Amino acid sequence: MKPPDLVVVTTFRSTMEAQVAKGRLDGAGIESMIRTDNAGGMYPAIGRVELLVRSEDVEKANDALIRRARP
């Protein structure tokens, strides 16, 4: 079985921001994951935080994130 292709839909400065966006996607029924390289949390300012989804969910994910960002 081939693993799904993952695509970065957006990046954040902090894990907390990424967690909020991941929660939005979870609420919309879109599976996602967070990827970061910040030395195991020791240096949170050095790395960007990426939010990834399956390639077939990119459009739905972008729609869900944009829809939630509007007032």
C-alpha cells in the first residue's frame, strides 16, 4: 500500500497557531498533521511549523481555513 502524498497547505510561526488551524480542519472532517523542526521544542523560534494534508484534500483544506479566517 502506498502512503498518501502529503502537501503543505500553510505555515505558521508557532505550534499553537498550527494547532488552532489543525482543529479547524479536524472540525471540517479533514485529516491533517503538523510538522516542525525546532530541536524537539527547545528552540521554538528557529523553525517554521507546517500544516500538511493529503494532496486530494488541499482544496477543501484551503476553503476551510479561509472560511474560518473571515469575520
